Amino acid sequence: MAVRSGQDYIDGLRRNPREVWVAGGRVDQVAADPVFARPVRAIASLYDLQCASEHRDAMTHRDGDGSEPYGTSFLTPRSAADLVKRRQAMTVWAEATFGMLGRSPDFLNTVVMAWAENADFFGRRGAQFPDNVVSYYKYCREHDLFATHAIVNPQTDRSRGSHQHDDQFAHLGVVEETKDGLIVRGAKMLATHGPTADELLVYPQPGIREGEERYVLAFGIPCATKGLRFICREPFDDGTQSVFDHPLGARFEEPDAVCVFDDVLIPWDRVFLYGDVKMGNALFAQASIRNNTGHQTAIRGLAKCRLITGIVVALTRAVKSDVHLHVQQQLGECLAYLPLIEGAILLSEQNAEPTGRGAIRPAYAPLQSLRLLLPRWYERMVQVTQVLAAGGLLISPTEADLRSAVGPDIARYYRGAGVDAEQRIKIFKLAWDATGTQFGQRMLQYERYYAGDPVRVGAAYYADFDVAPLVAMVQRALAGK
């Protein structure tokens, strides 16, 4: 089975119960639970899209060696055409969900692909680790698995390193090595869709200090692994929200969870890296993670920004406030961000970098610029939507009100400029769900920190950028040449 349907995904969840805690209760069968049924359905719909006849060519790929076709997001790009095909496949999923699913399966598919393509990097830790990485990639690809990740330490005491806490396993670390694998204990965050994914990836981020060797870990395990539990944030939708009243939140809620490891065994064939501080700090840059995830992130972000911009245009037209110059100026600002995002995506493909192993990866600089700027632009779009909608965001009645005895009043007093009351209410509810509800605010916070600490992202961009040509231009100007 190289390409799954939505039902295949759901059946896999049913066969593999996991330990999930939400709202004070334990859930084993997430596909059947009201809190998780809609998130599961949203992911299942993506798998159905890649099986649909109209998307199959773009969303699946065959290597030409007689093997089964597999999801295009697992494709190792070796040509410009491969990058274009991957963009087209990712666009299908991004537009189907309006960019609202931050953890769609294609995100981490690019990570396991990049690791396999850069398997020699993992060989620095030992001869078996490149084989582990390649085997894991093939396993995920051939079974079309949905992976999430948890790569951030819990916010315990940020003034201390992992090795300086009184509880040495406040952060996930190795308890002991055994003949069967590593025993790990502690916690990691933030596993978006952790309870509803097939696999969980853990890997280190830069900034590890000497003395923290036991906390340097990269591995992938099933979400149903014994001793692994997911503790979820309060859900925004218990499965009963009206799609009329919450057009986004009732469809695209994503469970977020902290992962607790209670002496979990990580089999040796699932271990990719451990115990090496230098390798842990180098993983993101040297294993092509940033290039490939940045490509998917930008494609998804573009869809999300298009939706927000479309919403603010629609709501101003619904009340004809778009005739005013100051409104047009703010709408123009939002519209101007869209080709900049698209241009960076295309530039990353045009300037693709060879990996030295026969593959290529999207160029780092334009994608990293979006990691820095797209959250700010999105936040500005949210602000513009809230400002231009003004008090209109706060008056929308429910669908039940519309169908009640006060329905005639609503029809009379809630209509817009050439738009009936129901349509106007729907537009403003969409705007509020995208920007003001728990769902909308979670979307904003998610984008702010999706790429990590924005201060560090900006500083890293400066550290990585080749400024020599810019400085040379300054010197030439000073010399009068």
C-alpha cells in the first residue's frame, strides 16, 4: 500500500489505539471520539484527494523502477520539474484546507525524505544510522504514513539548560542504553495532531550546549508506542460546533499536545542520532530540513494569506466600505503581500541548490525570508480584517437566531449593500472565526511561533546570509568607483 485513502488512514488509527488525555479523560480510539472525529476527518479528506482521479497525476509519483506509486510529498527532487510537481501537489492540500492545517502530512514527509537523501550526515554517529534513516523513509513512504513531531522542550525554567534542572528528566533524555534500544524519559512539545497521527518524530534544534548529550535525540516511533502519552490542550470544538457559526473551527481544528515519555523503548532501528552535541546543532542546516519544510510551509502560508485577504475584501464589499480611500489602501497592502510570497516560492525553485548527491533542494534564502516575514504579514492581515470589519465582527447572531421568531428582524437589519442578511452574516462569521475566536487566535499564535523564536529566526538569517557582495558595494561607493 503506497498510497492510502482516507478510510485507510482511519482504519489504521482504529487498529492502533494510543494513550491520549483530553479534558480530564483518557481516549484510546481517537477516530471514534467526538473531540477528535472532525480533525481525523480533515486529514482523511486529504488522503482521499490524492486518490481522486483529477489529482492523482500531481499527487502521486512513480520512480520508474516498477515500484508502487507513492505520495508526491515523499519525492526526492532531482530536477526543476520535480520541485514544480511537489509544489502542485502541496498546493492541492493547502487550498483544500485554506492553509489552516499546519500539520498536514506533507510537512514531515519532506523531513524524512531529506534525512534519507542526506543519510551520510547521520553516518558520523555510526555506520548503522544511515541505514536506519533510509529504512524509515522507505517505511513511511510505502505505508503513506502521517507523521507529526515534538521538537521543543517544555517551558519549565528557561534560565537553565536541560542538564541544569533539579529533575534531570524535565526534558526528554536517555535513561539508559540496552541491547534493544534506548530507554527515554521526559517530555517534549508541541505535537500538533499528535493524538491523530501515525508516527511521532523527535529531533534536536540548534542551541544545544555541552553537557546536554543525553538530550540530543533523533528518532521516529509509532504514536501508539507503549509508555507514550499525549496530554492535549483544551479543545475548541467538542464535535458539536455549527459549521454555519464556526465555518473554519468546526472543520479544521487541530489538537495540540505535550508528549510524555514514561521510560519508552526506542528500538535501535528507529534511532537516527543521539548523544552528539555538534551533530544535534548541525542537523537543521546540514540535513536540508529548512529548505524542504520551508517550501511546504510557504505554499501552505500562501493559501492561508489568500483566504484572509479574500475575507477582508469580501466583508468590505458587503457593506461598501471599500469605496473609501483609506480602506482601499489597507486592502492594497494585504494584496501586495501575496505576490511577494509566491515570488519567494518560485525563486526558491529557480535557484534550487544541488545537494551533492544527485538531488536538489529549494534555495534557502527566499524561503527563510518568508519564515521571518510571513508571520508578520499574516498578523498584519488579521489586524486589517479586524479594523475594517469594526463592530460588525461583534454583532453576528447564530444560525438558530436566523431561523427563530426574530428572523424577520435579522433579515431586515443585518443586510448589507446588495447582500442579504444571511450572506452578510456568513461573511462576518467567517472573518471572526479566522481572526477572533479561539480557533482564529490559535491560528495567529501558531504562525507567530511556527518557525521558532522570531528573534532567533531573524538573527540566524543575518548569520547565514553572505553579506560580502553588499559590503563590497559599499566599499565601491566609498571609493567613488
